[in-house]
Amino acid sequence: MNIKKNDKVKILAGKDRGKTGKVLQVLPAEEKVSVEGLNLLIKHLRPRRQGEKGQRIEFPAFINLSNVALLCPKCGKTTRVAHKFIAQPEGRKAKKYRACKKCQEVID
């Protein structure tokens, strides 16, 4: 998966198109992400006891991964994700990192 929790992303489609936010949650099996403060849905709750008021709760709904683009922290542009293998010292196995396709900087 190319997008992880706490990444900054830009929404490409839907009612919040063009807005940016931080990823709160990722569902890799369903390929969906939840972005802080965007794609908000309202849930109405009934009062549970007499005399209590009902409530409207806003919460961020999940967005399909294809409708979101990663923002590179270095160049600030939306980008696709490349993968780089960087050699580790002392003969350890090379570690895989995410990289920006535009500026070639490592994201992780």
C-alpha cells in the first residue's frame, strides 16, 4: 500500500475535491482511507433517556484509495509513489522506502 497513516493527501474526486488533509485510518483490504475533516457524514442519534436531547455526530467517512493522491513532504506536489531499495550497513538486507516520482526524494 502506497499511502499510510499520518500522510498528507489531496482529494481528487467527490464533494471535497481539491482539499488536503491528514490520513486518519487505512483499510488495506478494502483499499479505502479516512481523511481528517474531509468527506464528513452526519449521523443522527436519538435521545436515550427522557429529557435528553438528540445529537448530530459528524465523522469522516472512508474514501476509495483511487480518489486520493499523496502530497510529497519535500516538493509539496501531488505525486505517485516509487519504491527504492537503500542498502543497509554491515551486510544487512536492503530496506524498501517510498519515494516521490517527481523529485525522487525518500518519503519515509
